[in-house]
Amino acid sequence: MGTVRPRTLCAVRDRRQAVEIVFDHATKRYPGRASPAVDDLTMTIPAGEVCCLVGPSGGGKTTAMKLVNRLVELTSGDVRVDGRSVTSLDETTLRRGIGYVIQQVGLFPHMTVAENVATVPRLLGWSKQATRQRIDELLDLVDLPARDYRSRYASQLSGGERQRVGLARALAADPPVMLMDEPFGALDPITRTRLQNELLRIQQQVRKTIIFVTHDIDEAILIGDQIAILREGGVLAQYDTPDQVLAEPADDFVARFVGTDRGLKRLSLTQLDELQLEPANGAAGPVLDGHTTLRDALSTMLNEGTRTVVVEGDDGTRQMLTLDRLTELLK
Amino acid sequence: MAEPVIPDFGEASDCVAENRFFCTDWVRENWDPVLQPALVQHIYLTAIAVGVGFVISLGAALLAHRLRYVERPVAIVAAVIYTIPSLALFQLLVPVTGLTVTTVEIALVGYTVLILFRNTLAGLRSVPAEVLEAARGMGLTRNQTLLRVELPLAVPAIIAGLRIAVVSTIALATVAAFVVSKGLGGPILGALRLDFRTEIIAAGALAVGLAIVADGLLVLLQRAVTPWATARTAT
């Protein structure tokens, strides 16, 4: 795709291709502030991947994200979506093509769930029929049965349900790009974990290019295909896959930020069934299933005081993982 | 034979003749010629005052919402008008607009502006920041945000303002009788001069009743147009 495609009108099912986002020496300075909020940020987010922007407060994560939909205007440099500079587009046209999810959700309290989700389709002039169909499809996607939820108001939803609607609303016009600003930051831990997993499941289906801002490195590791760590002054400290960030932090700042338990965090990136394991050959030990993470496998070893766990595949085959093998893997 | 100078008002009942506390027979007889027309005039006086006041206030509030510096001058002018006693205001206006309904309406409109302007502006400003950010982020233009988000969300505050304005205008409009003999103030003023209790009570009660009914109707209107504000919260 050489150019951004014209706004799809009724083609609800016509899935748009994901697009690449490029930050090209993007800089944002606020007048009267000594250091920039975002300082010469250069990175490429591949089409269809999730890039988590993490870092301490004051690191300019949110500012960097807002450069994409121009809620914050660039001071210098460029941001390109699908090869086109965001500054070349009209603000509102640009924003209607980018899903936007924020921590406080910002549902319109005077509109029903359905009307909220229909916001952008309406702005784009979709037909009633197509909009309605899309609403049902999206509520289904975010696991809110349309029949029960369509006519509710925000005040009649729980925090988790509100953010699901927020996600559906952002996805409504099937934008190729999504910006998410600490979307699960205000939720309780259980709801949060559930929504993180839902997002991963949804992303499997929709394959958007997502910029996901969070201050929580664990969330970034779970959600991100790529992680961009910003330090104070909006300087990019490291941009890499979660595994690389944990395995080889670029500097002391990143190492401190990801935590001294980064070895354990790295183990949580991999499940037992993703490894080539040795046959169990009758070895004894606690039995785990293939979907267990290496971190949980290690924890089991420590709990049970053994150096071996048995991994039982879905087909009943038994393999084993030893502590020595686990140590090898971290190298 | 000279005609009698004093017109024949017919026989007054004992109740009226003795000026007892309240005479229902007088009310029955005078509903059509006196009370009902006064009530209708009163409704007109109020409706015009609040209607015109609302249009002015809404315009001023929208302007002040976009241009912050407009707020202070409007608020000051409206507050100054609000503090002028009604009789003094009539006195000031009569030389200009005469003993007319216009004089009365100018004064009544003046008194509604402060309340309606403040409430409308407060309503427009009460929209939560995250709602506005979401609106901007989704690509609503400024005017779309105003029409689809800010104004609908300001409706409860606007109606709250209308309720105060309507009730206070109904009360104030009785004073209109000092300028023109329109509204429920007419019978009240006349009866005060004669110290005729029944008429004072009947016209006064109509004004109170009108205020209660108007207020109730506005509450119903609010429920009808803002179902979201009264929606049951999540269980």
C-alpha cells in the first residue's frame, strides 16, 4: 500500500492492511521548558505489531504517542504513518483513521454503548445498516453481548466493561493504527489481567499497528512485540523486543527500570511447549502442562525442591525440563 | 332622569360584603372575567421573558465558552441588572419605553440572564476532560464536539437554570401590574388597595400554583431529554 486508502464507507468486512509507523527525529519542545518532552525520537514500528512505550513519568511516553494523532504537534522531525507525514493530513481526517483509547475511557455519558461505538462510523457517514452491524460485531469481539449492552449508558457499566466499550469504539471504523494510553491503568488487577489477555486475543484477529503506553514493565513485556523505553527528557533509551530488553539492557537505566528480576521476567516470555525438550524416559518430578511458562516451571522446581519437572503435552506425551537446561536457555 | 353614576355590580354575597377570609363564590363568579385572563397573561409574560432571556444567555454562554474573556463582562453586567430592585428598574425604563409590556419584559428578561448565563456556562464547562479528549482524539471538530457532546451534557445544568428562572420570573411578574395591568399582579394590586382578602389569596395562590406546575413540567422535560442522567447505575 503506497498511500493511505480512502475512508472505507460500507466495506465493514474489508479488513484494512496494517501500516508502519515511523518516528523520524521526532522532537517536541514546550515553550518555557529547558528540556524537550520528546527528544529526537527515531524508531520504526512494523506494521501489525504492538509497540509498548514505557518509562518513568516525565519520560514523554504519552507525548510521543500523541504526536501520531497530532493531539500534540511536532516541534521538529516527522512522524509518518504508512509513509505519509501526519502533518500532511487534515487533523480530523487523520484522527478518524486512528483508534484512540485512554485510561479514563472518556465514554460519552449521554450516549448508549451503541451510540458511543458508532461515533466514528457516523462521522464518516456510514449507512445505518453497516454501522449497526459493525456495533454488534465489535461488542461481540470485546465480549459484551450486544443484546444486553447495546442500550446501556456508561453509568451502568463496570470499569472493565467501560474500557471494553472504549476499545470497541476505537476499533469501530477499523483503523489500521491504534493508540492506547495506559488503557488498563485504572482497573483492578484481576480485570486488568483479563483485559490484557483479551487485547492479545483481539490483536491476533485484527492485527493493528498499536502504540501502547504504560509505566508497567510487566504489562509491556506481556503486550509488546517491541518495547521502547524512554527516560526523563524524552530520550529513547532502548528499542527492542521484550526478550532483548530483558536479556541485554542497553544501559544501567534500562537495567534498573526492568528490574533485577529480569531473568525471571524473561522466563515468563516462554511457555514449555515452545521448547525442544528431551523425552522424559521415566524421569520423576512434578507434572506440568505445556502452556506453563518457564517462570512457573522454575517456581515449581523451587517449591518442590527438585531439579526436574515433567511436561505433559496435550497428546499425553511426556518430556522433561531440568534446571540445568533452564539455565542454558537464559544465556 | 339622570343615569346612575355608580354602575350596578349586582348583589355582593354576605361573604364578600363582610370580607371574610376566603369566598369561593367570588372566585367562581370572577374566574372568567378576572382570574383566568390574568393567569393567561401571566403565563405569557413569563414565557416571553424566560424565552428571550434564554436565547440571550445561551448565545452569551456559547461565546464565553469559546472566548474566555467574554465571561467577566457579561457576568458583571448581568449581576448589576440583577441587583437593581424591580420597581426602580421600571422607573428607569418607563421614560424610555413607556407604560408598556415592553418595559415589563425588558426588566424580566434582565433578571433571568444572570441565572441562565451562569448555569449554561457552568454546564458547558462541566464536561469531564477525558470526554473532551476522547472526542478530540476520535476526530470530532470543535463544532461537532459542542453540538454532540458539550451541549447535550450541559442540558441538566441548563434546565436547572430554567427552573430557577421560571419560578423567580413568575414571582417577579406580579410586579408588572405597577406598569401595565397584565398578569396576576393586577388583581393582587387592586385587591390590596381595597383590602379584599379573597382576591389577594386567589391570585396569589394561582401564582404559586403556576410556579409549582411550571417547575414540575421542567423536571419532566429534563427526565425526558436526559435519560442517561437518571439511568440506574451498574449493579
